[in-house]
Amino acid sequence: ALATRRARRAHEAAVTDQLPDVVDLLALTAMAGLPIAAALCAIRRRPGGPLGVALERAAVHIERGGTTAGALGSLVEVAGPPARPLMDALAAHDRYGTPLTPALERVALESRLRRRRQAEEAARRLPVTLLFPLVLTTLPAFALLTVVPLLAGSFGSLSP
């Protein structure tokens, strides 16, 4: 259970890290006039990582004749909860024709803020993580270089 939870957190962290870049790529393709299905097929190999796998799966779904809604569903399925705001914006554009560029700009801003918070959390955890090896290596070295010579010298002066 612990390994599964750790793997899920690592997957979500990787998706959160990649999401702003994927949103920017989708915004570029939307500004170029591509529909969502063509945009997903155009950028499918660019990101790599878990979002790259999700985009590849969605593009294959579209190329095999699937719907854009089905492709977006498979994207959420593979990418997980961090990608939900992007998929909601794409689905709203596909289903209702809402403007895509403002929605993608909002999602990009939110995902950049989420990535920044994630980086700040990792930076706050770093001193605690480094404390264990520091204590295990520095403290014994300090004892060997300072305390042991003093003890050896004092024991030498005690003998007559």
C-alpha cells in the first residue's frame, strides 16, 4: 500500500510538473486554428513522461476513429486528477464551443502556480531530508577528530 501511494504521488508530481508546458503547446495549436483532435495528434510526442503517454493514447484513439470526448476521457484516465482542469476546458470547448484560448490561459496560470507550490514544498522538505545523512557522517567524524585525541591524550597523562 505504501509503494502504491508513493508511486501515485510520484505520478501526480510528474503530471503537475509537465502540465503547464502541455497547456502552452495546446494554446499554440489552438491559436494556429487547429481543432482539439488535430492539436492532440500534433503534440502527442512532444512532452514525454506521463502526459506524453496520455497524449499518445488519446491521439491513437482519435486516429482509430474515436471521438474527441473519448480521447479526453482516456487522457484523464491516464493523467489523473491534476490534469482534470485542462480536460474540463477542452471538453467544454468541444461540447459547447466555449472560447478555448482564455480557458487555456487560466488553466496555464493555475498549473504554473501548482507547480510552484510543489517546488516550494520540496524545497522546504530538503533540510529535513539532508539532516539524516549529515548527522550520520559529520557527527562521527567530529567525534573521531576532536574527542578521541583529547581522550587519548588525557589517558596518556594519567598513567605514571
